[in-house]
Amino acid sequence: MTKPQNPWPAINVGSLRHLIQLQQQSSTQDSVGQPVLTWTTVRTSYGGLNLVSMKEAFGEGQLTAQETDIWTLRWTPTEILPGMQLVFGSNTYIVQMVSNVMRRNLIVHLLCLQLNGKS
């Protein structure tokens, strides 16, 4: 007799070993009324990193390296939106897409883009 499949998505907690920060851009005004853009941390969490692709391109007179990664996090009610940034160590990623796996509010995958990152 075969064991029935578990319909719930599962996550290997050992893969969530990177401490990350999710940041959202906010705007304030300086003393003369000019906007000052800053990034404020909205969530600190552990996440897992999966490399999707890497490429280098030569455009506008300079070499640009681009890396696309998928970060896996546990779901929380904190809203994560495209355009936010994910900070891991000295690397900064721009969130391109957010996927709530199976809409079960357990696991979130973030498709992120890193430009000219440090290895």
C-alpha cells in the first residue's frame, strides 16, 4: 500500500540559513523640500538561495553582470511587493516577482535580480 501524498507544500528548514532583510523605499523631505529617498527594513528573516541564471552583457560602453536568483522564505503577513529590495550581506537584490506557493500562506518564493554583485 502506498502512502498518500501530502497536499501541503513543505520546506526544508536547513535550507533557510541566510539572514536577509527586505526593504521598502520611502520618501521624506529635506530642509528645502527636496525628496530624500531611503530604504527602510520591513522584515528580517532567514531565507534559502537558489541560483537561476547568470549573464554578462556589454552595453552603453560598459560590462554589466546580471544574476537572477530565487529566494525561499517562510510566509508572514508582511506584504512583499515587486520593487522592494532584498539585502543579503553586501549584496542587494531587486524583487521582480513574488509567489505565494499554492496560495497556502506557508512558503514564499521571490524572483530577484542582482546587478553587478560581489561574489
